[in-house]
Amino acid sequence: MLNILHLSQTDINSDSRILKEMSAVSNAQRTVSGIGVASGISELRTESSSFDSKIDSIELVSRRFTILPEILKNILVVLEITFKMFRRAKKLNPRIIHCHDTPVLPLGLALKFATGARIIYDAHELESERNGLSKLAGKITLFVERKSWRYIDRLIVVSPSIQSWYNKKVGFKKSEIVLNAPVIDLQDNNEEYLRDMFSISKDSLIFIYNGIFTQGRGIELIIKVFRNTDIQSHIVFLGDGEMKGELLRVAKEHDNVHVHDSVPHESVVPITRSANVGLALVENISLSDYYCLPNKLFEYAFSGIHVLASNFPDISETVKKHNLGECCDVDFESLYNCVLKFEHEKPIRKPESSNLYALSWDAQKVTLNKLYSELIDEIEE
């Protein structure tokens, strides 16, 4: 039996990407385990997932030290993760260690030296160029990546531009692109769901924003456009985040602005199908954002609705290649004109489902298992 261990600084039980990857590589010949961080202050817990694996969650005391400078707090977090996870991870005797993001890389390397395991580095973003990361923190993140690079056996990234960036800036590494594609289940499909919930007439278009309500996602711009009296369409914000209070306030003042509570991942696509246009307007406030392929882009595509997305390299290429919709600049005039154009050109064209297999989670599972099979062959040689 080959033991595979996933390590993360997040709560794996609520991290859809990690859960999907763990499920994808789980079979009768492999034992898949995970160690992550509890999302709240609670006692250590061990939970079983829907597939055959065990997930441990540890509590991090260092994340409560909010008065410390960011960089010092982050260093303490990495040290605490490494110290608390090492012993329980070593007992599992993993042959493959799947490290999700940079903070668990030092732990992964320590385990590699202790057990001889192979290392997969799964960069969920362009780690050293993330939104909200200070210059110093970015430099330290890149330093950790470069010092770890020779010991990493495989790299997983989320977009072609990020793959190219790592090859040029850090060094060539055998790598695969695994997109943030959703698992599709349309059994509870109701194409009138949003109209019924928010009493939206059939004559009005419904635009939808899926995801975290935070800065850098075009939310202020979307509000500004849809508050304009020339706009007859409705906008629904589906999710949660720091800006929820502001969105609820705007929704009380404007009849065409609506806020839907966050829902389980499996419910996002069925709900989104009841909209007409999906907004994926990431702002260019970091290189990671500029090179991103956000999961909402794929949620919209598999919901069968038209996409309006940021005119960034990988986003634009994906939208054009798979005929998902169109891209625009992330500014008031561009978005305002696009919304008016949609209102004048109803009905809106929907993407062809036959063009979407390469974007599906089924296709990502094939890529992921190919990477694992190559590593396992190397181990067994």
C-alpha cells in the first residue's frame, strides 16, 4: 500500500481543491491522508471525508498574535505548522508528500529527509506575487521556493503563465497545470431559482458574481455600474466575505442588487445556471491576479451562461479558445458599455458544452493521475 500525504495551511475539510485532488488519486492501492489547520479556535480533531481517507486538523496559536508585524507572525505560523505536524506526519510514513502552497514546504522537506518521500509542490497561486502580500513577505516566499526547488520532484500550477513564470524565475521543473474546475452535479437544476428568490421579472437579465466578497475582485466597479439608472439588469452576489455588509447595504437601497448567502460547493453551478451572465472581473493588483484562471470562470462555463471576464492573458485565451463569452477592461466605461450591449442584444449566446471537456474536473483528474503515476514509477524502479 502506497501512502500519500497532503499538507496544507488551510482547513482541508473546507478546501474544495485539496479535497478534489485527494479524491482523484485515491484508489485501492493508495492510502490518502491529509493534515491541515482548523479554521477556528477549536481542539484538535480528526475527520473522515467522503472518500477513503483521514484528515487531521491542528489548531494554530500563532494566528491569534494579531498585534505582531505580518512577517513575524507568518514566520511563527510556519514554525508552528512544522513543529506540530511533523511527528504525526512522520508516523504515516508517506511515500509521496503533496505540499499545498509555500508555508508547508519546510515541513515537506523535513519529512522528505526523514522518510525519503517524493515531494509535489502545488502552488495554488503565484505564491510570491499574491495580492495582500508585502514586498518583504514576497521576497521571503520566493527565497523559500528557490531554496526548496532542487528537492521538489513535481510542480503543479493553476495556469500556463504561472507555469512559465516558475520555469523562468525559479528554474525548470517537471510540472502540470491542474485547473480550478468544479465537480458538476446538475440533479437539482432550477433555471428559475434566482428569479423566484429575488422576484426578478423574465424581461430582465441576471448578472452573477460568484466568490469571495473582497477587494481586488471588481466588486466596487460592479456596484457603481449597476447603481446607474440606465441599467435595467439585475446583479446577484453569491458568496461571503469582508464586503458583505456593504453589499447588503447597497442591496437595500437598489432593487436590482441582490446578495445570496454562500452555499456548499456542489450547489454553486446549479444556482448559477439560473443567471444569464457570469462576471469574472479580477483586478490587476498583483502578478498572481494578472496570471490567474479563477474557479468562477469554470463555474460560469459549466453553468452554461455567458462569461464576461477580465482581459488578462490566460483568461482571455481560455475564453476565446472555448468560446465562453468575451473579455473587457476592468473599468467603469468598459463594463457599463458591455452591460448595455447585452441588454440590447437579448437573448445572450450560451457556450457549447461540447467545447468544455478540457476545462472539466474529469480532465484535470487525468492530468493529476498521470503526474502521480510517473512519480510512483520512479519510486518503484
